[in-house]
Amino acid sequence: MVLYKLWTHSKLIIDWHNLGYSMIDKQYATFRALGRTYEQTLAPYADGHLTVTKAMRNFLKSDLNIQNENCSVLYDCPPSIFRLRTLTEQHQVMAKHHDNIMQALKNANITEWPELTSLAGGDASKATFLTEPMAGRPGRYQPRTQRPALIVSSTSWTPDEDMGILIDALQLVDKQIQETKSSLRIICAITGKGRLKEHYEREIAKKAWKSVVVTTLWIEPADYPTFLACADAGISLHTSTSGLDLPIKILDYFGCEVPVCAYRFPCLNELVQDDVNGRTFEDSGELKNILLDLLQPLASAKPNERLGNHSFGALKRYSLQVQGQLLWSENWPHGWKVLENALTEKSK
């Protein structure tokens, strides 16, 4: 690209979403070093740079000698398909996956959940784990009373996301629920495909949980945004290879106004501020405490109280903080103006 730029006198703009060399496995130290040298040598030839974090912009300026006026931050934003959903939309997508959740309970030999009786053999189009029809109002739905929590983690099942942290946290959560005799019940839906999926499914199958059930699902792309919008909280285990980029999946949750519990790494606070629009953690013990604290209101709800998704306690406060999230279609034109200004300055 640099040779083409020099030959044709074109303008070259780099949109940095990560550092290429950082994605090379550390066991290949020579190739990582070559990749770093490659980026350090050629990046300054570009006429403009966009980065997804301030931390990345600062790194490019200090490590790659990129000039300030030509390097600007353009944060990723969710596309418009990730948005708040009506209870009817939520009911429809939960009905599609009702049998998967029911089967996960049976596979885990969980026998004490009331849904095993109240929803067994029933028509999922009429009642799901989270929703049920409104009496006398055909086609309208409401949250079920005494419902379980739903947490969702989207993953590609790769080594850079340590799903073991989530599994260990759920082990601790279930143990404490049993010890305190809480009525809290948690459905953990892990979506996606990847090479480590079967490994973690075997680990999950070894557990003897009573109040937590994990279902590993593949959600069709058309249903995925709505399924995310059903969650009480999202879980992100993304760890940046460079420590300088942010998980796009968190933006998907935020577009749906769903708060996130995210694995903490250096620049995460540019997106998730702990106890402001979500929670951050570094290990399974910390995540366990967070989940119990955030989801406890479901166990404390009155028998006739209907709590919608993330509509209670701290989760409600976090959700309010991510309302009105800027969409990608709204943000990109601003980035183009920044680039035009930077290129104009470069040409002077």
C-alpha cells in the first residue's frame, strides 16, 4: 500500500482496530518482532490515521511517530439493528429457544426449578422462562413473576476469551445460592461457534449445579440482536492482544441498553466505567460477587412483582447510562470530517 501511495501520489489512511503484530502468538517471537518493525517503519507514511481508543492513538504517536494532527479517535458504535426491543419481540425470540433452555435443565439433572413443572409440555408461544401473556389482552406480553435471570455471553470460543473465568464464577454463585437458600435462578446463555466450544461444554457438563444452568446456543443472525436485548446483563471476557482496542460485542449490548460485566484491561474504561454503566472484574471471585449483587433483586421480588430485563437495582441505573447510544451511521460522518481536516493540514 505504501509503494502504491508513493507511485500514484495517492492519500493513504489507516483505520487502526488493533496492532497486527500483537495478534501473532508470543511463541513466534521473531515474527512478532518483524511485524512490529514493519508497522513502525511503514505507518508514518500514511496521511491520516483513525484509532478506536485514545490509548491506541497515544501509542501510535509515541511508538510509531504519528503526528497529532493526522491521528484522531473514532470510537466504534453499534449498528441500528442493536436496539431496545418490545416485550412482544423478546417473547417471540425466547419462544424460539425455549426448548433449548428446557433441555439444558434436563441435561444438567436439575429437578427443582418450578419452570420444569409450570412450563413442561406447554406452548412456548404462550409462556417462556421470561415472559407470559397479559390476561385479557391478546398478543400482549409481560415479564413472568418469580422468573429466573438471563445473562448472555457472546464468544467465538478462542483462547483470548477465558471462558473458564465465567464457569468458575458460576460455580461459586451456585454454591453461595445453595448455602444461603436463596431462590435466585440463573440462565447463562453462551452464544457463538469456535474450536474450544466442545472443550468448555465438557467442563460445564461435569458441574452439578442446582440454581444455575448454562445453554450453549447458535443464534441466527436475524434473531441475535433481539436475543441480546432479552438479557439482564451481558458478560464480556474479551482480552485485547494489544491492550489498546475495545470489544465490539459490548457496543452491541449497549445498543440494546443491556449493561455489561466486562473483564478489565488497561483501556476498557474508555467504554465501561465500573459502577457507572456496568461492572468490571479480573477474576472469577470478583465476577461471582458482582453477579450475586446485581441479580439478587429477582430473588427478593414480591410474589406478584414483575421485573423486566435489567429493570431493577443497579442494572436499571447502568441501563439508563447507555440509553441513546450513538449509532455507527451517526458517528462515521464525524470521522470523515476529522479525516478531511487532517488531510487538508497534511497538504499545506
